[in-house]
Amino acid sequence: MIYCPIMKPFFSIIVPCCDVELYLRACLDSVLAQPFADWECLLGVEDSKDNTEAIAREYAAKDPRFKVFTGPRSGSCSASRNTGIDKAQGEYIVFLDGDDTIVEGSLQRLHDKIAARPGADLYPCAVQVLDAKTGKITEVRDNYPADAPPEFTGPEATLFIASRRKHPYPMMQLTICRRAFLVENKLKCIYGLRGQDRNFSPRALYLAKRVCPLHEPFYLYLNNRTGSVVTSIDKGVLLKDEAIIHQSLFEFHTRVSAAPGFDRRLTAKWGQSWISWIAYTWFSPARLRRIPRARRLETLNVLFKNGDGDFGPLLDGVSPSLRLAGKAMYLFTKHPILRLPIEVFFRFYFLLSKIKSSRS
């Protein structure tokens, strides 16, 4: 395909860049090497301590499809992704982190598959996980098996993903998004928030009118890399982010569940997923040892900033044991005298969960 700079591109590739000097050339080379030429690549460069910006501008100087915009250091990919969505001219958005790459020839395959089923809001794909230490592919993640239906509504896809429980929070980078869908639904990332997948993906998936799995392993995710937020040891540093993520999801559930025709099975599935994650994140034995009680209390107060008004309805559809765990988490924030007994309760709760899992 011959690239014509006058036409709007088919893909807008949004690349957040901050302190990724070691990886950025490989990332941009993987885009530049694509035989499919109908793309623009928006490089959101935040204030870096290395030569990230110089590398980004080098690529923009030699190919006008690379476009650089800058911003202050924010601590996450959120700002660059949001600004990239606003600036994008393409029909479809591809999210690519500056320390990852895309698979050779994959843009052409994506284009052909999308053209065969045009107009969907989301096109879930697959991701190859590359171990940074060994250079080997260790996993291929695809939330949809090969025999899955070729098309879902958003609620159908949400229930399908929840029933598999493989990766309940799909990476944003795993899905090609129709830009107009993101704009119409005001789907943005929360500024400065890390772990954005757990907030963005459930909302986007539910709101989509058409979801067409492509099963295309186009994204090459570099695992165990130096300095990765994902692989950093969490001693409570990311706990506030987790609180903001789930408080936002509680509010989202409250809003969409009030609409006529809402499928109440979604409340049960979301409740099961979100409350289990919260219990593990704040009260698993390892977290109880590593995270000071004051830090857990501070961040739980962020999670329950609206009291239990947005939280309570999610408890209705979950199992009795998880409902008890949810109520215990909320009581932990309200009654100082109960905090130590609740921590003891969670030690037994996770011990029994482990025993149950080993027997199943």
C-alpha cells in the first residue's frame, strides 16, 4: 500500500514515552518495518531523565508519520494516551507502550481482518509475552478461544470474559479501538493512574455495541524488563491507584445498572471479580505482612469515599463467603476496635481458600 499523507490513516498508534531510551528504537523500528504503510504514530513524550525525547524527534525528522507531543512527567501512560486519542486522525486506535514492540507484518493482517468485519467498536487481539531475560516467548494471551463466536455485544463479551476468568482485566494494548467509539463514550484514562487496564478495559468492553475478536497476536509484550511498573515490588506504593481504579468501577456499575434492560448477571460477575481482587490486594497474608495497617486504612478510605452506596449492590450477587469478606473490608474502615480481628479473619479466609482450591 502506498502511503498518502493527505488521506486520514487507517491506524493511529499511540506510544507513551518516558525514560524508555533502552527500548524505544526497537519499538519504533517495529512500526517502521511494517509493510502496511497507512498509519500515523503519535509519540507522547513526558519529561525524561534519559534521551527518550531525542530518539523520538529523530524518528519524527526522518518520517512524517511519527508525530511528537510533549508533556510534564505524570507517573503513568494515562496523559499521553488521552492526548493521543484527542490528536489521532486515524479510524482505529492502537495502544503501544514505548518499551514494547509489534509483530512483523501484523498491521497488514489486522487491517485485512478489520476490513472483513468493519465498523465494530472493539477488535480484541492476542499478545505474545516475551521474557526480557531469555528472549523467548513464554505465553500467548487471547481472551477468546478460536471457537468463540465471531461477534458479541459489549455485555455479552463481558459475561464471556468473566466466565473464562483467564485475564479478567485485558491489557488496553490487546484491543484495537474504533476512535469514534472512544470519543463518543468519553473513554479516557484517569490522569496519573498506573494499572490503567483494570479501569479502562471493563468500561470499554461493556459500552461497545460490537466486539469482534480477531485472534491476531500482533503485540509483543516485554516481561521482566528493568524498571517496569508491573514488575516492581508493591509495598503499598500502588495501593492508592488500586483504590481509585475500583472506586471508579463502583461508580460505573451504579450508573449503568440503573439503565433499563441492564443484565443483572453483570453485577454478579463484576462483583466476584472486583471484590476478590480487592480482598487479595489489601488483605492477603503477604500484603498483611508487607503493608502497614495505616497505609491500608488510608487507601481503603479512598475506595469507600462514597460509603457503601456504590459498593453494597455489588455484594448482592456474590457468594456468601465473598459477601462476608466485602463487609469485613468496609467495617475495617469504620470501626477501629474491629481492625485486628478483621485481619485475623482474613488470614483464615485465605488459608481456607487455598485449601479449597487445592481440593478442586
